[in-house]
Amino acid sequence: MYRYDEFDREFVAGRVEQFRDQVARRLSGELDEEQFKPLRLMNGVYLQLHAYMLRIAIPYGTLSSRQLRKLAHIARRYDRGYGHFTTRQNIQFNWPALADCPAILAELAEVEMHAIQTSGNCIRNVTADQFAGAAADEIEDPRPYAEILRQWSSLHPEFSFLPRKFKIAVNGAAKDRAAIQVHDIGYQIVRNEAGEIGFAVYVGGGMGRTPLVAHKIRDFLPKPDLLAYTHAILRIYNLEGRRDNKFKARIKILVAEKGAAEIRAAVEEEFARHREEALTLPAAEIERIRDYFAPPPLAARAGRSEPFERRKAADEGFRRFAEQNVARHKKPGYGIVTISLKPIGGIPGDASADQMDGVADLAERYSHDEIRVAHEQNLVLPHVAQDDLPEVYDRLASLGLATANTGLVTDIIACPGLDYCALATARSIPIAQRISERFGAGDRATDIGELKINISGCINACGHHHVGHIGILGLEKAGAEAYQITLGGSADETCSLGDITGHAFSSEEVVDAIETIVETYRRLRVDASEDFLTAFRRVGMEPFKDALYGP
């Protein structure tokens, strides 16, 4: 895990003191809200529906136990005892007092955390695969490159006031767990025919009111050219991106209007012009950053754990958990544990202070002091010995965190919606809770298999509804909440945007509509091994429309 150097510490401490002065001037009336708004946004402070909200960066989703304990402390002391993990691998506190925000940022600085660039028209938190450094299908750990991008982009003088916010994701495995094709820039680590490792480059993806899948503009980018190429893309965007209409200001609109071929040519020209400047990454610097992410010293283990197998045979709950929430690790005898923050009937992505402390304890004892935040709004213990999985499961169960539903119908991504957000047009949380309660975490959910439901409370798509296998968009129609459904979206390496089924459903109707869709899938699938997305792509929309609206 990256550790702050002296520059980092001075940089973050200076920003805290600067913001402390800005808050004092706002509270004294020297600054009005319009004057204060750009200052608070640069420090991750939003004004939501009922209160201020503070968004804290978790770069590439990696946390230490010490950092998670600090987040638990902040939840208790300055908020209402919980935090909300987001689809950008950040955490949000929904109820801090403005007067307390500088103190919160000062406490975060003590554990090498901050809220810089979690808002505003700048390069946001760089995200990555939550299984990075542990996944069996990984080509290379993407986090060193995410860290290099983070350092380079922090308060970059040329790119701090872009036409609109800018999001970058890096994925290092054959399976895309970072949703790179719905980002402004997506970097996929690849190996070329010569055996060299570099990046395939995707540009122009995004969701919101104009969802688009990114275009691949380069098959292979050598590692030393990472910053030079990123700089070229951002310079083209900064110069040519629209500033007259914020709804058309993202790079995806520029790519759509000019075409991927023209953007590729412009980027390549800019890249060729400047690649020999100081942006070329020295091999020594890449290695220096990679050293921070060296794999932990995992003791050799037998490929088969007797305690693990005995518990699976004797305990149905543990068996479900092991099969659903434990992924294959690159080292035999270990597993990657996903901790679902989606208890049946709960609020997706929320964790209490006690739960955060409990997960920190588990990470310290069983996972080499590492925790990850997934963009699906779950937590991950990346390095757990199979021998220790029974104890980890028992502790998670005592914390209310042992729901065995990762990737299932109740592992729902949802934004805070109209319960919190001033931009929302409908509630997301109650819909997620009702769907969760309808399907549960038992045999029925397991039989349904992999099925991703994503819910957004408005067209801004913070719940990533466009790429849900089933997507739900909350709207306001004639003063009432209505929910539009899309089918066939996917955020992985086969990225696709969902298609609208038809007219929207009321709050009272939408859960029944989801059940109709699920049961139609179960009727149409070839057998239980054919998952929802595969079946949908085979049969198309018509059988589902007929089931929902009649032939």
C-alpha cells in the first residue's frame, strides 16, 4: 500500500488549513454560499437535500485497518454512526456539520487520507479492480499505475478546471471488474505478442443522461507512455470539450460528435508531439511505486484446507458464503472474501461504525491489514487463508455482514436517491430494500444465479442503472415517483447498455415487474447454468416485454 512521503503530508496538511480558513469565512458571513460553493466542492463537501455531505477519497479502493478505524471514528464523532460506500470506491458521510469538516479533514490527514478532487470539474478518484494484487486471472496489479495517475493528476494546474468531471479506471485482469468501458478513460492491462505488458486504451465512456460505451483508441500503450498519453487525451478534451452546456460537456460527447477515428488521430498527434518531454515514466519510478504494492508474505498452504472443507460439509450457511462470497486467489490455499454490504432489507453500501471497526480487526488479523472497497458497494478482504475462513465467517456473522449474496439478485447497487440527494427525482433505497426482501438470500436467489440489479434515483445515473443486467431509473411523473426498467446492460469486458422495456412502473408496481422479469428468465433459460445476461442476449427483449405489458 502506498505511503505518504514528506511532500504528500505537507500538501494535504496545507489544504486542510486553507479549507479551515474558508469555512471560518463562510460561517462568519464573509463568504456567501455562491462564493463558498467552488471552495467546498474542491474539498469534497456537497450541500445535499437535508445537510452537507462529505465525500472522502479511497484511491483505487485500498484501505488499511488504521484508515478504516479512522472512518469508523468519524462516523461516531461527527456523523450519525455510519458511512456510505459508493460506486467510485469512496465513502460518504451524509450528516456532518460544516463547522466540523476541517476537523474531519485534519483527522483524515493523520491516516494519509483526504477529500481532494472527490468533486468538481477535475480528475476524480482513480478506481481499479477490487481484487487487484490477489486475483488468479490477473495479468498485473493495476494499483501502481492508478497511484501514478493519482499523484500526477492531484491539483494538476492544466486539468483542475476541465469542461466537466473526469473519471479514470484501470483494470489488470482478464475479467473487467473496474467497469473501464463506462469511464472517460479506461486502461486495460494487456500483454502484446512480444510478451510485453502495457495498456489497451478506451476513451469516451460514461452514463448519465447520454450513456455511451467507450471506444478503444489504442491496442497497446507501453508503460512508460502512460502519463504522456493521458496528458494528450486530456489536453484534446480541455481544448475542444464543450463549456456552453454542462449536459454536453463530458468527453463522451466530444468523441460521439467528432467520431472515435478523429479523436484517435488528434490524441496520437498530440502524444507524438509531447512524448519526449518529462512525462515519459522512467522504469525506476515505475518500480519504486510498484514496490509499495508488493504482495504480502503469504505462507505456503496446502491446496485443500481440512477445516474449511469440514465446515462446508457441516454448515449450510457457511457453504453458501464460501461458494458465493469467496473468490479464487492467485496463491493456493487462500481466498478473496467479499463482505456484502447488502443485508436482506438493508440499505446498499451502508456500514455502521461498529461494522467498520470489526472489518478492520479482521483485516489486521486475517488479511495482512488490507481492505478493499468494490465499485459494487461492498468491502473485500483480499488475502485470507482458507484455514481461517470459518473464523472470519463467524465474526462477520456476529457483525451482521455474512450475507451470502455477492453477485446475486439481492446484491443491488443503489444511489442514495431522494432520501438524501437534492438532484434525485425518486427514491432508490426503499425500492432496493423491497426487491431484496422479495428475493432473499436462500435457495431461490441461488437458483436465479448471477443477476445484477442497479438503481438510480435520477438521470445522473450514480447507481449505474444503464449497465445493470436489470436497470431501474427513478423518475418524477405528474408529481409521483415512477420507475423505468432497462434490460441487458453489463459493465464487464462485454460492456453493453440496457434497453428500455417500455413505459415506467409506479412505486407500487415496480417490484412485481422485477419479479415478472426474473420469472420470465427462469422459464426461458436453457438450464440453470445459463445466467440472466446470456439468456437475454440469446432471446432478446420481446419475451420480457410481452410478460410485462402483454403481447
